Amino acid sequence: MIYDLNLQTVGMVAGSLLVLLALPGFLKPALVQNWLKRFPRSGVAGIVLLSLVLVWSFWLLATMEMGEFSSFRRPLLVVLPIGYLRVLRFVEEFLAVRALGILCFLGAEPLLEAAFFRYETSRLFVTVFAYLLILAGLFWVTMPYLLRDQINWSAQSNMRWRTVHSIAAVYGLTILGCAFTRY
């Protein structure tokens, strides 16, 4: 096991994150829509998210058990920052979206690991959220313009915007409820 997190902790973090991401959409929809429409091409957001990905990946690579592949640890620890600098240099288009997709991949693993070998049916809320993160990551890394299209689609009408954010908030509250009562 890479992370030593239990399902309750992971559920509280994931549920809180979903609620906190959905809440600003309810309170200040115009402000959040304007910010989200600029996000996919934001260079600053891309650098910040990619730096977070670098730190998380570097920490994983430095601390995880690699078994028979442990001889690759040192070369990978050298290649990772070089790759980071090369991505910053050559990938300007939708860098924030691609970095967010990679962050989704990294974030899904602790969720799946915490739910592994748990028998409660309610664990599936966390597992489904993890697989949704993986699916979003796959699309956003390979076809980053889809996030821009998804933002524009959800911002077309006020009802659609509120529906998307209410689904996220209800799902987050469901995970939080399970974290406090079931896990």
C-alpha cells in the first residue's frame, strides 16, 4: 500500500472537496463561470497544477516500494524534473487542463486503495468517484479542449449550471454522510 489512509478519512476529504467545489457555483455563479471559462488556457494555473503534480509524483517515486524495478528509481528521479521543465517549455496549449487531468489520476489512487477489500456497499460511492476522476483525467489529458466545451455547455443556462453543481454537492454530501455513519 502506498498511502496509509482509511476509508473514513478518504470519504471525508473527497466529500468535502466535492461540496467545496460545488458551493461557489451556487453562491457566485457569474464569477465562477468567468473564472472557469479562462481556466483552460491559464498559464499560471497550468504552472501551479503541473508543479503540484511534479511534487506529488516525485514524492511517490522517492518513497514507494518498487520491488524489482528499484534500480530505475534514481534515473526516474532525474528524468521527472527534466520532463517537467520540457513540458513547461513545449506544451503551452491547455496546460492547465492537462495538469488537472494528471492530478485526477493521482487523486484517484488513494480513493481506490482505501476502498480496496472493504465490504460495505457504501464504499462504491468513493469507488465510483475515483473512476469518474480517472475517466475525466483520460479525456482531459488526451483531448483537453473537452473541458472548455464542458464548461461552456454547463454555463449555457442558469438551470443547467445549478443542476451540475447540485449533483456535485449532493454526491459530496452523500460521501460525507457515509464517511461519518458507515465507514
